[in-house]
Amino acid sequence: MQCVLAKLKCGSDRTNQFEQAFLNGAATVHANEPGCLAYQLAKDTKRKGEYYVLEVYQSKESLKTHMVNLKKNPNKALVSTLAGRPELKVMSVIGNPGIKVGSPSIAIVAEIPCKDMDGMKNAILPALNQVHTKEPGNLMYCAARDESNQNIFFLELYTGMEAIKTHGKTEYFKAMGKRQAPHMGGKIKLSILHTVGPSGAKASARL
């Protein structure tokens, strides 16, 4: 599986136009790309005009299909609102992204610098299934490997803040943090975002 973390900026006075244009384009993605398992827009409420898109694809071929479709049918209404070029990270998914059908209201993007990528991967894997099966308020917990700078990313979706608090109090999450510590190369960068519109997760994508 592949995931994409896209960062987009628009003029602070054009956020409504940006969001509507994105959601119109996302509806087409959801309807026509079965290999796209999640395509969630989220906004940084502290920095007006800054957005992220959390994307998960069944395979490299599914991601390629998406990129070809964007090139063939560009979202001109969206492009007209942008302030600068989008920033994209394309990453390989680690284990199971745990996508569930639901209505997320909060997204988290966590970036973990690594000094031992394989050690970090092994520290993460035991907790993934526990999060997926024991936390109904967690709708996606996707760990990904960024080969460009040897960092691990988590792309996460939650039904609300209570679900995030529940996640942080679990023994398996705390145990994962202890396992991660020897393999970290710096402080975790954490962004808590508000979702905009549906994720488009498919019932068949429940993993």
C-alpha cells in the first residue's frame, strides 16, 4: 500500500472557495477510483489557509491511476485558489492502516525522526492491530515510512477528541512509546487538524 501526505495553501480570504472546490474534486475521486481507500481533507485551525490531504491507496498502480486522472482532468477551480505549489510526500504504508467507515472530525499528522528505521518499524507493528480492533473512535491509524529523510509518519483519523484521549491512555500506546524511544532521532512533530468533508473510506476497505 501507498499513502500520500499533501500540504496545500490557499489565500486566507479564499478558504471557502478552496474547500468547496476540493470537495467537488474529491467526490469524483471517491466515485471513480476504487483503489483510493481514503482521501481526507483537514485544516490547520491555527494557520488559516493551510490544509493537509491524508490519502491511502491500495497499491502503487492505484496511486498512479490517481495521478494520471489529476493530470488529465485538473481541478481548475481548486488550482485558482492555491498560494504556491502543493508539497507532497509519497510513502510506503507499514502494516495495516486500519481504515474504518465513519465520520472523522479530527486528524493527526505525527512525524517521528528516526536513527534506526527498522528498529522503529518493529516497535510500531505490535500496537497497530490493537489500535484498529480496540478503538472504535479511531477510523485510521496509518503508519508510513518516508524514505526521503528516514522518518516515520502517522496519519490518523478520529471521531473526536474523546477518542484521541482514549487512545493516549491505553497501555499498548504507552508501551509502543517506550519501544520507540531508543530508535528516535529527535522530537516528534505533531499537528492536530480539523477535518473538512467526508474521507470517502469504502466499506470494502475496512482492514
